[in-house]
Amino acid sequence: MSKTALILPLVLLAILAWPGPGEAAVVYRSGEGWSVEGEETPVESSAAEQMHKAEGLEAAGNSRAAYNAYRSLVKHFAASALAPKAQRKVALLLEQHSDFDKTRAACSV
């Protein structure tokens, strides 16, 4: 039996047995940094609704959820007229928590 006839089935078996992409609790995305899966708040159907939701969370004193809601608006509705305001709010919330490196990165987007 030739070597290729022996190696080929082993290679095919290895390819088929290779696990697919796995689930991860902590994920790194280029341009966004590290994030925890499931941490984001659900995204509303329009930019105006998402902005209203984020502002409500911020007014209620839940700055972490407001930060995630503003980031979601910027990410999912980047072409919206509200995206620059949401990006500014992201930077302001980061600045309030003294995270100046992320603040500078958020302002340079």
C-alpha cells in the first residue's frame, strides 16, 4: 500500500474530527478590545430607541448599563446622526470612571 493511500484517510479523519469555533466567556475584537459575552444590553430596533434607553439608564444611575447601551448604539447604528452623541457619552462615562486610556481611544474613533 502506498504512503499517500495511508496518509490521506488519516488527514481527512483529522479534518473532520477538528472541533469548530468554541464559545468563550471573554472575547477580544479588533478595534473594540476585550469584552464579556452577554454583558451587552439588547439592542433596540432604531437608533432613537437605543439612545432613549441609554439616556434612561444613565438618568437612573446605572452608568455601566448606560455605557454598554451607548456602545451598542455606536456599533449597530454607526451611520445614524445619534452615533457621534453616543460616542461622546461613551467617552464621558469612561472619563467619570477615570479610565483615561480608554477615554482617549474612544475620542479618537
